Amino acid sequence: MRHTIKIVAALGAASLLIAGCGKPSSSTASNGPTTPTSSDTSAAGGSLKACMVLDTGGVDDHSFNQSSWAGLQAANKANPNIKISYVPSSSQNDYTPNLTAETNKGCDTVIAVGGLMTDAVTKIAKKNPSQQYAEIDSASSGPNVYGLQYNTAQGGFLGGYLAAGMSKTGKVATYGGLNIPPVTIYMDGFWEGVQYYNQQNSKNVQVLGWDEKNQKGGTFANSFTDANKGKQITAQFQQQGADIVFPVAGGTGVGSAAAAAASGGQLSVIWVDTDGCESVSQYCKYFLTSVTKNLSGSVQEYATQAASGTFPKGNYVGTLDNNGTGLAPFHDFDSKVPSTLKSQLDQVKADIISGKIKITSPSQPQ
């Protein structure tokens, strides 16, 4: 059974501002008074010890780690009785040891960031049935595991439609960090959005780097941290004629932003997960928009509800309808996006929500 979490639309931006103020070198946070008064405690809500295991890339990856941690920071700021901490993972070999250590230290809930931890979480949760877990980018794998999933094919569809409408060369591109469903779901949506734009406008915009019909193909950096690789891939796309690139690769995508900065205005980027103008603000003027995933809001809501004494069960699925995914503002590009294209995007969004437009990505949450 899916439990829909109501997310405040502005929450993601506020959470990212909080994240920017955090200290990456610290694995704990306490943004409130150490000993609240009785009235403060009553107003703040119940207590919770929430521990997060990050994926590789660090807490300041400008992407899913940073945004997930920002959600816990926001929960802590709203309720100082929610005590939070995180541990980083240097490689996939750290997943099981980190999850085990957090389980053993008495956390009320252990939150795993990233679908790559699915197997490790499943095994540890079965061994510790009284411990609560949550996993981002994966479905619930047991009664004590809450799944936080996001149908980012919907947001990616809008990004692809926008890219096709803004391209001057008739070629756009996308690449991923790894060929895994939480990545390819974005790329599928982007690819479908371009195809739909072509269909609706009698155009033939091409997508470099990915074809939804070939799930084993495509361009991948095999890293979420190698900005140099991202810059290299982006430069190759530009040489092939692409003028808009959509990197679904965490910190690797910073290389795409650097390539755009070096292109003399010939190349722009659509960022992923977070609003790039907030998380990678130095490159804001090169970001056409960002396809967002409301990690911050959904993590904050999970922690807040758990602190109230009731742990959510089953799965949360973020969609366009509940602001779990979508497009960030156009920022510096706002005056450059034609009003007709903006209107088309509004209609496409409405048609995806209503079901008139059927998205076919095989990586969508079931």
C-alpha cells in the first residue's frame, strides 16, 4: 500500500539552503537547543534518532546525497528533538559495514541513500526485524523498510520536451553515471519528451547518448564523482552537434557545467535531482533548468512522521502530481524560453498527470 506524503513545494529550496550551511566534514548536526524547555519540546514534537548512510560522492555532491541530508537537517531545524547523523561511503564495499554500524549504535531509523544499497538493506533488515529502515530510490523490501521512490521519468519528460524546443542545432544529449534504474529512468523520460516534442511539432530533434529502446546501450561515465570524465563526454557531444546536455551523474555532471562555461555560449545544461542554481550556483547562468527529485522534502516528512511515533509503512512515490519531481525555475533563461513553449510545457505536465500521456520507461516505480 502506498502512503502519499504531502510535500510543501518550497521545501526543497529551503532545505538546500540549509545544506549549503552545513559542514561536510561533520557527521552530526544539532541546530537547536541542547535541552529544550517543556514548552519547546511540546511545540517541536516527539524525539527521534535518525541516522543516514550516504552513497559514494560525499555529503556535498550537489546531488542526491546532499539533498537527502538536507532533508534531515530541515527536520532537525524544525524539531531539535530529532537528532541526526550521517556516515559517508567511499565505495560500495562500505554499504554493509556502515548499515551494520548504524544499526548497532541504537538509531531509531537508518536511512540508506541510493538504490545500490538495496541488497545490503534487505539482508540487514531481515536480520534486525525490530529496527526501522528507509531506503531512497528503492521499493520497500520488508515490513520494517520504507521505500522512497520517485517517478523522475515524468520530470525527465518535461526536460526533454523543453530541450527539444530550445535546441538550435536539432541535437540534444544525455548521459548517466551508471546504467542503473534510478539513472536511466531520468534518461528514458528525457528521450520520450524529445520524441513527443517531435511528434507534436513535426520536428526531428535527435537525442545523443541514449535510446530508451536499447536499455543496455547509451553513454555512461561509470562514476558519480569524476567531473573530468563529465567534461570529456560533454565535449564529445558538442563536437557531434549537441547544444543542450542532460547529465544524470551526480558530481560527474559538474564537468558538463564546466564544459558549458568553456563553450562561449554554445552549450547549456539541464541539471538533475536538485535545482542546479542553488546546489551548483557558480554555474547557474549555464543551466536551462533542472529536473528535480524532492529528496529533501520526502526525507524531512519521513523523519517528522517517525518522530511523531508512527513510522511510515510501504512506499512513497514522488510524481509530478505531488511535487516529487518536476522542473526547477528557468532562472537566467526565463526570458529566453518562448511563452508558447512554456504553455506547451504546462499542458504536457497536465496531460502526464491525467494519464493522457503514457510514459513507457521500464524503470518507473510499480
